[in-house]
Amino acid sequence: MEFVSRLKKTYNLEWIKLELLKTAFGKKDSYMGKKDPRLIMIWYFIVSLLPWFTFNQTILVGLLVYTTVISLVSRVSPLIIGLLTIGVISELFYIIVLVLLFGGEWAAFSSLITFTMKITIMSIASIAAFASMDPEKLSDALLSFGVPAQFSFAVSYGYRMLPILLDEYQQIILSFRLRGKAPVNGGFLKWRTVYYYSKIVVKAFYPMMLNTAKKTRTTVEALEVKGFSYSLHNKEAKKQKLSHLKLKTQDYRFSLLSIAILLVIYAAGNYYPL
């Protein structure tokens, strides 16, 4: 019981909110966070595409291990890793049940596992890349690749709004609980309590959207006063904004190390194919 109470104190809604905050605003001091955002996006693009050009499971296992190590070194949030792990385990369980029900053989099971591995590699690579980048860095990287300024700003704004939305949602739910009355008798399997909280969750969604619309309007007006629309189409403003993007020695080292590891993985797959 003491262990369960410690878990409840450690892993609660506040912990989830803090982990989402860390993920949304990036970790500048992490391994991937110190790299140039343009290099990180190119790395993600290459690593997420490579699995789809091969059915060699040796190569896929190597890529899976490589992306997992990168995500662990980058100190990705335990919440994100946990959600991904739950998704992978449930997918494997679904595959096993599906193969057994339809009388499939090892070939069918192997094909579905191969597809799951490819999806997992893409997921882990995206977590390692985007969970380490600051929203401003991500926006600047997209802008440097020629993405329209409105879209790059929208991505950055969406990242920053996520923790605010969660905090707003939590406050509305707490206000509903403060003014409402939970059922004294939960009923069979606590169905009355489940229904009560489910109703609060649905009702809290609409005020959150209304408050978010108000905050968005205020933000837009503040940006327009500061000349945001003009800066989107001004070349000098764009050049000044992207002046901090420079490749450093650590970026070149990371590129060479990544190329070497990928070559070793593909060489091992050719010599020991599965």
C-alpha cells in the first residue's frame, strides 16, 4: 500500500503536465538539443525513410537499437517513452491474436512484425528529434528550408499552446469539482463515479476552447501591433532571424558518426541477413 501511495504522489496529473511542458519547450542541454535544428530534421528524415527500403530484419533491429540509444541519450520524457511502449506492446499482442485466430504461419507473423518495427523506428526517431528541439528552433529550421512563415510560426505556436491548454483544462475541471457534488454511493463497479467524472471531462472541453479562442485573439492582436505580418515577408528580417543557425564542430562529428553507424548496420545486415 505504501508503494502504491508513492506512485500516486509521483505520477499524477501535475507530473503529466510538467512532462508535457518539458517536451513542448524542448531540452536545450540534451544531446540532440545542442545540435543544429536543420541537421536534426535531415537526420530524422533519413532515419525514418531508411526502414521502408528494406525487409532485412537484421538492418531493422540495428536501426531500432540505434534510434533507441539516441532517444535515451537525449533524455526523452518517461511519459512519452511509456506511451510508446504501451502502443508497441498492444500492437504485438494484437498481431499475435490476429495470427492465431486466422491460422497464420510464421511468415504472416514475421511480415506483421517487420511492419511494426518500421513504424516503431519512425516513432522513436521522431521522439528523439522533436522532443529535444525548442519550438523556436523548430520554427527557424522549417523557415530555413523554405516552408511558408505562417506555417512555421503555427507549428511553434502550437507547441507553446499545448501546456497552456492542459493547464486551462485542469483548472476548469477543478472548478467543476469544486462547485459540483460527487456521488456518495459509487454503485456497482463505481459506475456512478465514472459517469460523474466522464460528464465533467466532456463539459470542461467547451469552456477550454472558448478561453483558448480569446487568448489566441489577444496574441494575434499583440503580434500585429509589433509588426508580425510585415516581418513575415521582409527578407532582411528573415535573414536576421535565421542568423543564429550555424553548423558547429559537434554537428559535423554527429553527422560522420551517424553515417558510420548506418554503414555498419547495413554491412551487418548484408553479412547476417534475417
